Amino acid sequence: MYQTPSHDYQYELNKDLNFSAAHYVPDERAGKCSRVHGHTYFVNITLAGDQLDDLGFLVNFSTLKSLISDAFDHTLLNEHERFETIPPTSETLAETIYNMVETFIAQLDNRPVCLQIYLRETPTSYVVYRPKEHRK
């Protein structure tokens, strides 16, 4: 379903989730987006790895969902600590989600990697965030 970077890992995991949140871009150049408005964001997280954990998971799907939903669902993104210095655009939100996932999976013994974050803001607008390098 999603175009993902080429890799040679044995497993590729994709987790779809959504959350509702409001935001605004605090600059008049953003046009209508400078006013508070909301979206139902759709997220796809793509992870990969060669080793499963002792339960047979690359990463537990429900843990990924909670990580993102608990942080952002039904919030004003501008009030989130992660957006104190940057506006919560789709681009910065996708990168922020990537960083949250990376921080979480870095603690796992089986060491999966996050290949990309796909973030859809509206039915016609989405962002894909991919890091420039992956750890091996």
C-alpha cells in the first residue's frame, strides 16, 4: 500500500492509526492555516528489522498506537512541548512522530528501525518523512 525505501530486513511492520487534533501556524503567511482548525490525522508507521522479541513481535502494534494517540489525540498541537519552538505543520508533526518512535524503539533489545512516517492531514494532503540514514 505504501511506497517504502528499499531494505534488506527480514520483517517490515506497518501500523496505521488516526487521531484528532487541532493546530494553527502562527504566521499570517500561512493564510487560513493561521487560524485554529482541526484534522483527523491518519498515520502509517513503517518499521523493519531482522529479530523478533521474545513474544514474536518486531514491535507490538498496540504500543505504537498508544505512543502516538496518548500524546496527540484531542489536543491542541501548539500547546504540546514538542512544538514550543517550531510550528506544528504536517512536516514537523511527521518528523516529531518519527523521533518519538525512534526514542521508543532504541530501548528495544531486538533493535528495529523506523523507515518512514506517512502522515495524511486531509484526504488530498499528506507528508512522508524518511530519515537520511538508518542505524544498522
